[in-house]
Amino acid sequence: MAENVTLARPYAEAVFALARESGALDAWSAALGRLSLVAADEQVLACLSNPRLSPAQVTQLLLESASIAATGEQANFVQLLVENERAQVLPEIGELFEALKSAHDGVKDALVSSAFPIDSAALAQLTTDIEAHFKSKVHVTVEIDPELIGGVRIAVGDEVIDASVRGKLAAMTAALQN
């Protein structure tokens, strides 16, 4: 998997630069999102490595399966990936592109770990609080971790806010041992 990210990085950076210069970040984001889903499908992966299909056929398959009205640049990009036998890394290219877009837009990724599911109203309030704390827009991903016992653990970049019961118990244990 790390090898795929290494292969995908230069393509993602190049397409991000192209999208930024042409003012089409959202269009490229949508196109790469659809193409990533298609390229991750097992049947499509089998077609990518099928020697009986020409690069033009594989390119057409990807574009039509993604159901996007691809611009000339997008079609050329897909064709380049197919010709260089890199179409299988489209999911990684999409992820890296989104990370670059988020950084460009000033949006940070926040991972919220919770012992229990968070309802939409509580999540909206938590998102607002996180944005106020970090003075930035955030994209929140929630994961359930029953080992937290209660509360939440928020990770944004290198900073972690641990408001979980497990974290408080660990802090109390450390304080009592000192």
C-alpha cells in the first residue's frame, strides 16, 4: 500500500497544480472521487491488467464507468495513467488530491473517537467547537472505540485532546504513581 502512495504522489501533485491553476479544484475533486470508486472495483482492476484491451479501451471504460463528463484535461490524465500502467493507483491519487485540496482550502482533518455513536446535533456542536478551538474549518471523521469507556478523543494533526474516561483514568494513575 505504501508503494501505491509513492507511485500516486507525483500524479496527485501534478493534477492538483493543474486544477489550482485552472480554478477547477472542485471539478477535479468530483472527477477523481468518481474515478477512484471505479478503479477500486475488482472487476475494473481485472480489466486494467487485461492485455486484450487497448489503452484507449481501458481509458474509455474508466471514463464511462465513472459517469463523468470529463474535460479534455481529465480524459488526457486518465489516458496518461492507463498508458503508464498506473490507473490502479487512482484511489490513492484521489486521497492525496483531497489532502492537498484541504490544505489549500485551510481545512484540517479531525478524527473524533467516541465510546458511543454521536447523534447529528451533538456532532454539529462538536464540529463547531473544534473549529473554534483550532480557528480553522475542519472535516470531522468519527470512529467508535468502546475502550474509551466514555467521552471523546479528538486528534487534529499532531494535537490530541483526550476528554475520554480512559484518558482521565490514565492521568489519575500517573498522578498517583508520582
